[in-house]
Amino acid sequence: MRSLPTTTVTPLRGGPVARWGVLGPGGIAEDWVSALHRHTDQRVLAVASRSADRSRAFAVRHGIPRPYEGHEALLQDPDVDVVYIAAPHAQHHPLALAAIAAGKHVLIEKPLALDAAQAAEIADAARSAGVFAMEAMWSRYLPQSQLIARLLAEGELGDVRLVTAHLGWRWRYDPADRNFDPAVGGGVMLDAGVYSLWFAHSVLGAATSVVARGTLAPTGVETEAVVLLENAEGVHAALSASSTVTTPGLAAIHGSSGSVHFDTSFVFPAALRIARGGDERRWRDESGLVGRDGLAWQATAVATYLAEGRMQSPLHSLDDSVAVMRALDEVRRQIGSR
């Protein structure tokens, strides 16, 4: 095998800088803002929460100059270019539509919405308003994803025959927790399973067939899902997601002349083995970013896309997000999720 292709990720520093606002100062927003401020030139200008105290506390922790009570105030701030929507799943759709209506560009935490219909509505609204919109599928912007895309584009693996991705995070069952509440988008598919579906989609494209089996919590949301996808060329993906066990998060792509195996979780900055013709190469993310520090990559990508005048990501388009949600809808329908 020739030497591995070089990755061409957006530099973390020295590029365009956007003026960010954050809606929903929860756990993922904590990680996201911390990653931005530690590793990039991006800065968050404003944050909004329904609670003024919560907004102020978040702003103090992260050096954000403008805390707001309620999303409307932030969306009226003329200095905010782009809004990161990090609220709970059920709020992604209404907050995205409100931000788009206010003329703001949006980065919407995954899943883009609760279902494909909501996702399509967001996409249509952004196109009609002429603003940038992107799902925060942050793993797509990590260096490993750029390497895999190059390997596939250059035919290093031959014809892809099988994709696998398995992700599990154990959650203690609590019917009052959002993860188990169907009213706010609970269930493992919208939280972890969307990563496995995205990974398969990034390699195989849209699924034309979905077969799923799973297990439900007493509240009616799915706690486990095993999924078989098929694309238009008859290539399969075998996927799983679980909230009852924690798994290593391993994934693989098997081709007619080579394969890629994740030695660490495919969601985070990772280590890979690339095999072809009896030769095996190892690759590891050497950016120095570990875990959720990798969230920094997608933010610098968004700032670059805005500077280039793009209306969506060239790596994970709005149509891609809708297609993944369509497959996710079918998984949940077959399992019987509420």
C-alpha cells in the first residue's frame, strides 16, 4: 500500500473567526465552549437560557460577555453571526426555526430534529432564508474522517462490502430523566444511534432498506437497537446502539481489497488500522485533542464555510442529515418506540 493520504482539515487557528451565540447552556454546551476557547480563535459572544441565573453563571465560567434571559433576546443581538443550538432534542426544531427566521446562521446539535419531517422543515427554512445551517455531527470533522474519505475516494479499499459501527453508553434507568422521556426525545437512537447511522451513511450513502430489532424501556423509548441497512448497490451496514451497556465504540469498513478498523471509539479522536494486501498501517490522531476537545474542529469548519459564503456543509449536507433521520425514523418505527 502506498503511504497514507494526508488529511486536509480546517486549521484550528489562523482562519476566519465567527461571532457565536449559544442557546441552551447544558452539558454539551459546556464541552463545546471549553473546546473552542482552549483550542481555537473562535469566541462565544452571547449565551441564552430560560433562566437568567443559569445564563449568567455559564457566562461567568466561560468569559462570555453577554448573558441573556430567553432566546429571543440573543436572536435580536446584531453582533451574533451564528447560533449554536445545544438545547435538549425536542427544542432543536423550534429554536432552529426561530434563529433562521431572525436571519441567524445555525449549527444545530445532533440530532438535527426529532424526525425527518422536522429536519426537512429546518433545511427548507434555511434555504428559503438564505442562511447557513448544519447539523453538529462533529465526528465528521475530525482528522480521521478526512483520512477515511480520502481512502475511499482514491479506491484504496476497493469496492466497499460491509460497514459496521457499534456504540453503547450505559445509562441508569430513571423515568424522569430526559434520556427515558418520550416527550423530550428520549431513547438511545436519537442520542447514540444517530452516530452509527451517520457513520454508515458517510460511507454507503442513503439506506434503501432498514431492518431493526430492539428493546424498550418501561417509558416506551428504545434502550437497545440492532440495525441492518442496505444501500442502492446492495451493500450492507451492521449497526447497534445501547443504553444498557457501555461498548468501546468500534467501527470498521471492509472493502474488496482493504479495510479500516477503529481501535478506539469512532465518535472521538481515534486510532485506526488500515489493511490492504497483507500490509497494515497504523494511524493515530496526533492533533493533541482528545475526547470532546475534538468539538473544536466543527466550529472552525463552520467559520470557514461562512467566510466562503456556503449555505451548508460540503461534508455533511442538509440532505445527508434528513436521510439519516429518515433511516432513524424507520428504526424507531420497527422497534415500536414512542
